[in-house]
Amino acid sequence: MEKDKLSKIIEAAKLYYLLDYNQHDIAKVLGVSRPTVSRLLQAAKSEGIVQITIKDPMENVESLAKALEEIFGLKKAIVVSIPQYEGAIIKTFLGEAAAAFLNEIVVDGDIIGVTWGTTIYHAAVELKQKAVNNVKVVQLKGGVSHSETNTYASEILYLFGKAFNTAPHYLPLPAIVDHPVVKQAMEADRHIKRILDLGKQANIAMFTVGPVREESLLFQLGYFSQSDLDSLYGKAVGDICSRFFDSDGMICNESLNGRTLGIDLDELKRKDHSILVAGGQNKIEGIYGALKGCYANILVTDHFTAQFLLEKIGENTR
């Protein structure tokens, strides 16, 4: 190619693609006709001087979702593209996605089990009313404590009940008690037993995973003794329904687990839709452990967390 022609092709390409000149203005600058500018720009692409790449964020999240489904054996992974990897933003976006998915799958006669916490509260707020019959909503774990920290348990149950036209079933108990005998006495009450059994019967469960950190919601409720904390730090990677597990999804402290009120983690494996809604840097280890333990068959997460989970899989298989 002649040097003069190549020079004009490059100059036309720079003006058009880098400086946002239109073809009419480029023609004036180069002293050529507008059709000539069009031919110069076409030549820039055909000669490889200009290479156009289209990054489709939807394509990326779909590939991440597919990889998560294959690796962890999930029925479905929903990966949400978020603008910033920040806690409040993550919960808002995941709440919208989780609510939309739940609205899509709920049909007449379903029993929906839910937990508490800020992530599930964001999903509850986003729920739209759906005309269904005989749907039941039940609380999967206790949430009463002496702390003034809000668990959003009552708000979540109310919003879920409102969305699906039903009166929710509350579990008016602490998540963790001091002695196993106290737990046994509570579970023996026929009213409490009825709610716990309803949680077992639920074909849909929606929950999140809590990080093992002093500032996390569960740790602010005053349930734990110092020996409880010592047994969790450095070993547990997260909790679901206040039941703590390690990176392989195995229960960490059987004594603590024996004092925990609410659904057993093995029960989550039996649900038609066991929906884990979680994302963020401090939840990656917990999500990974939950998926390794097969406690969820549906995951709703963000694209940053999805990428980190896949990288973690790669690190553990080296």
C-alpha cells in the first residue's frame, strides 16, 4: 500500500474513532470527498488497522452463570452485573434479581421458607404481588434476641406474605439457646413443632450466608459465649440459618449446632428450590462452603463474586 494512502487511512481512523469526528468533518480536514472517507474507514478495518471489540455484559454474566452451574451442579445460577463492588449496591441488585426469580416460580400450593437478614430484606422489598392461591410462608429460623439490632425478621415475613396473599407463620424463638435441653423443650411445644414441620415441608427456601465476623448481624445478637466464638474463628467460613460450616460445607461445632433452633442444613438439600442469595468480598468463602456442602441448588450472586468463586475453584484444583 502506498505510504500516502496508508497515512490518510490512519489519520481518518484516528479522527473518527478517537476524536469522534463525523465523516463530513473528516472530509474537510483531509481535503477529500465524504465517500472517500467512508472507503478509508472501511480500509482501516479490512487492513486490521482498526479492530472493533464489543463487550456484552450480558454475555459475560451468562457464561459465568453456566460455569457455576456446571462446576457446582446447580439447577440455576443467576449472575447479576453490578456497577460497583460495594455492600449496599450488591444487596440492592441481588434483591431485585431474587425477587424476580421467586415471582416467576411460585405457583398455587407452594410453601416458601425464608430466613432473616439485610440481604433477604432487600429481596422482600422488591417482591411484586402475585395472584396465587394456598401459598404458605414460614420462618425457617428463630430471630428473637436481647439485642436491639434489627434482624428484619418480622418485616420480611410480612412482605413475603403480602406478595403471595397469605398470613405468614412466624417462629417466635431465639436462633440459639444456652442449653440443648432448652431447645428440646421448645421444640416439644405443639405450636412450635407445627411451624418447624412446615419449614421442613417447604418446597422453596430462600436464604443467605453470613460471614464469620464480629460485625455481622448474627454476631451482634448476643447469642455466643467466648468458647463459642473461639470454636468458630479460624475454622468456620459462614453460616446458613445460624448453622456454621467449614470450607467443605461440614458443620463446625456440633455442640453449638445442637443448641440452634430452626431448619437443619440437610433439609435444604431436599427442597425443589433451595435459593442462596449472597454476594460480596466477605461472603465468598461462605458461599463456596455452602455450594460445596450442596445446601443450595440455585444461586443468586453478582458478577464479581461469581468470578472470584471460579478463580477459587481453579486455585483448589491446582
